[in-house]
Amino acid sequence: MRHRITFVVAAILVLAQTGPVSAASGTSLQSAFAAAAREFRVPQNVLMAVSYVVSRWEPSATPSAAGGFGPMQLVDPASAPASEGRGADAATRTRPQDAGARSLSAAAAAIGAPSSQLKTNASQNIRAGAALLARYARDTVGGTPADAAEWYGAVAKFSGSDEASVALGFADDVFAIINAGASRTTSTGETVMFAASTVSPDTSTAGSLVLLDRKHTTFDCPSGVRCRFIPAAYHQDDPKDPGNYGNFDLARREADGLDVRFIVIHDAETDYAGTIKIFQDPLAYVSAHYVLRSSDGQITQMVDNKNVAWHAGNWNVNMHAIGYEHEGFAIQGATWYTEAMYQASAALTRHLAAEYAIPLDRGHIVGHDDIPGPTNFYQPRMHWDPGPFWNWAQYMALIGAPITATASGGDIITIAPNFATNHPQVRDCEQAARPLVAAQPANFVYLYTQPSFTAPLVQDPYLGSVTTIAGTQCANDWGDKAVTGQAFVRAQRQGDWDQIYIGGSTAWFYDPGESKIVHSSATVVTPKTGMSSIYVYGRAYPESISTARLSMYSIPAGQRYVAYQKVIGDYYEATTFNDLGSYVLHKTTTEFYMIRFNHRLAFVRAADVDVSAP
């Protein structure tokens, strides 16, 4: 079997980060790759390129979304985070994925080490990954040849996918890196590199692999981007329970009354092939409409846009949203968020926004971190991707909606720091030592309780109630960050500081010479005259379905918030497998305004507010 390389490396990413040294038994990553390559007779450039594609050589002991650990992303299914993509409207079900060819336990057995050691010791992780690659070389070509070209089949098997285009595409990526060379400084401060070498892989070495071709020819993508359709799993997971199924819901959007209002930007917290594999697992209970590759922006559509994917953790949003997963890890920022990815993602958004009449503003082109929890339980557990290093200013400009002033003055302001020069301190608090991430462009301003850098950072009541991350420099502490494109009403300005209404309270951020904002025009809501405060909701549902509110939030009289849209409460009841004819869209006459409440969006009842239009 022959497979032609179509992937072209446009540039090699080099990103310096600092932080504590990871557990690597005192051995540098560069030396660990060299030693493992010698021990298991794997060409060093093959081993290092595989690791680069799956982890960018990061030695993190924190599991990825696929349950992967370390530089080789060896997978422990039991460590994969539970998925809550559908939201609060389905029973919580978790089932670890099949670890497949990157199995942590199989890798540990191959070198006679405990699995736990491979999670924390980068050298052992690399040795184990090399042992698996050597095994797959013996499976595909009968040995461990010195010629890197003969390792194409082994690399394809290491992808862990049985989808032909995914497995072979993974091997193409690896050999493209081999031909280009790579250099990067990891978050632990180690510079790792290998030189380019011209290798034409023997793609026939993948001929013995049993690979499937589930590609569909229909997809909804703009011209000028590389796009394909590989379906996510849609499967009844318990033959006795038609309500136990995954990984999305059938619908007829927009003919059935479910209008598409949002594009939701995610990062996958794993690599491209791993993301696609997750969505193909019939028991994963998660999906997105599109997956985008970091290196070249290739797009894989996995759920038809007429159907409802399970991605945002809020069913009311999922009903009206199209979700994109971008390959990479939020804490690593520009290591994964490449120009090619931004360009492809923006082209897709322009195409879909025109097709569905989605407003091009930050109330409708949103991150997962903008989505409110639908209930009290979910609010503190909502995801924070794509995180502080996603370039919202560039992205909005690329889709044709640059964040610029729409008013000459006034008290409605939009957060707009200069991304290139905005380098606030950020900590990776998902690591035990909470190391500082090296200074890099970021999309937010910190929010303080007073107009002073010595004042505490604000604390969201939901985060403060269940975690210790609130009011910190932690990347995953969304409560004290206002992000590029988010719009607020300014309560007052004092020196170089702005005070805004946010989260039912107020907060201050440093804004010398109004350099971190632009003035805007917008619809504004405030509690109706005579009401001392009003409720805040995480979803806009008919009363017959739920009246649950976010009870730790309220808006007191006199506070004002930017409103993006007025909607009618609705709920799409799709509770059984493959029975589209029985699904019901419940609606009410109750209207809600979707507002920018804090870092996240929220809903208020239209009957509870007075409205001023621009």
C-alpha cells in the first residue's frame, strides 16, 4: 500500500518556557531520547519526531484528555478526565477509552517498569515509547532497521487509530518533522532538538496494518482549506437502555427551529489523532463538529452541523452551537496555536457565520471558557480552554470583525490589550508545584478588588467555594480575568484604573491611558426599577423544564451589563437513541437576555430588566 505525503511543514515552532524540572531522574530529555534510541534500535529522529508530534516533548505528569502521559503520551484509560460535554441534561456516564497502541500498561510491561513510574519519569516514559515503536517495527517489517524510511508502518501503528486517514496522516506528520528538523525549549527549561534529514518513507510498510476507511465525502467547509469528514461514533451503548448512547444527538438544525447562534472554540488537550480517536469511541460521550490540526490547519469534520454535538458542557448552548476542537494544550499557548491553525479556523468561522447568520462578536464567537455552567454544580467545573494564550484579537480580525472602537467615548468598554506586548504572570496550577509559565503574549487583564496591584485579585464565589485556585495567577482561574473582546460597563475611572460591573459586584483593572480597552456601543440591561436585585441563570429554559438559577450570583439594583441577544427559552428533548421522530423542541413565551456577566456569559429574564439600546 502506498500513501503520498501531502503535509508540508511551514515552520518549526520554538518556544521558551521556564518552570521546575520534571521527574526525569537527572537525565536530560535530549540524552534520554539518544539512550532509548540506542537501547531499542529505533532511529533517534523517528523517536524524537513521534514524541514531538504527540507532546512537543513536554514531560508533564498531568494526563491529557485522552489519558496520555509524558513525552510519548502513553495512555492510561483510567486517568482520562471524565467528559461532561453534553451538560446537565443527561446522566453522567464515564467509560475509559481503549488505550490501543499507546497503552501505558503495555509500554510498562515492555521495559519491566511499574506503570506509575512512566507517568512521572520522563526517561522511563521515553524508553517505554521506544520499546513500543520497536515492537511495531518488528510487527510491520520483521525487525528494527537502521533506515528511518522503513519505520513508516510502525509509526502509523503508534498513532493508536484504526482509521486509515488518521493513522497514515499521523505517520505523514512524523516524517514531515523528520525532514524539517525541530527545536524547542520545553516548559521545564530544556532545549531539545534534532537536525533535518531527507527521508522518503516506504509507505508500503503500513500494508500489513488493518485500517478502516470511514471517510464520508460530504462536509461543510469553505473552499481553500484542507477538509474531510470522518464520522464521530453514534451508538447505543446498552442494548437494554435506549437512553444510554453517544456521542451526539440527531437533529434537523435549523429546519426544526434550533437556530445556530454560537461558534465555540476549544482546545483538545491532546493531539490531533488522539482527539479524533476519542470522538470515534462509541462510549466516550463527547464530540465536536470539527477538529483542527496545529501544524497545517487541516480540518476534520466529525458531526454534521444539523446535529447537536456534545462539547460545551451546557445543553442549552450545545443546542444552538457548532464546536471546534483545536489540537494542543492551552497552557502551552503558541506552541500549538499556529498561524496555519488560526487561518483555517477563521476561514471556517467566516463560512459558517455567513451560512447561519451568526453575529461576529464575542458574545457569539466564544471560547469554552465563555460558556456558563447550566447549574450550581457545573459552574465551578466548567472548562477554561482555549485559555489565556489564544489570540482573540487576531482571530476576530481574521473573521472580519476586528476589535476596534465603535464609540468615541462613554462607559461601555471592550477589553483590548495589545496581545504582542501583554505579558502578565501566569502559573500552571494543574502541576503540583504551580510553576510560572514563561512570559508570552496573553489575552487578558487581571481583575483586582481595589485600584492597586497590592490589592487581592477578585474571587468568583463558585471557584472560592470548591477550590483553592480563585483569586490567583493560575491559568485555570477564570474568575479574575477579563479577556479580549469581552464587553463591560465601566462604573468609574480612577487614575490609570478602570472599575467595571462584573459578576454582581465590581472589579478594577490597570488601564494606563485607556490602552487596554476600546470604547463600544451596545445594548445594556439593568435590574428593573423597583427591584433590589435579580436572578442570574446559566441557561434559558422553559419553566416547564427547569427554573434552576445560579444561586450564588445576583445583580443588584443600579448595576449594568452588556446584552448580546434576546432569546426565547427553549429545550430540545432528545433522550433516546436514533428516534428523531420522537424528539421535541419545547418553547416558552418567557424571554431572556444573554449578557456578559463575568468571564462567562449568563442569562437574565427580560421581564426583570430595563433595557437601553445603543
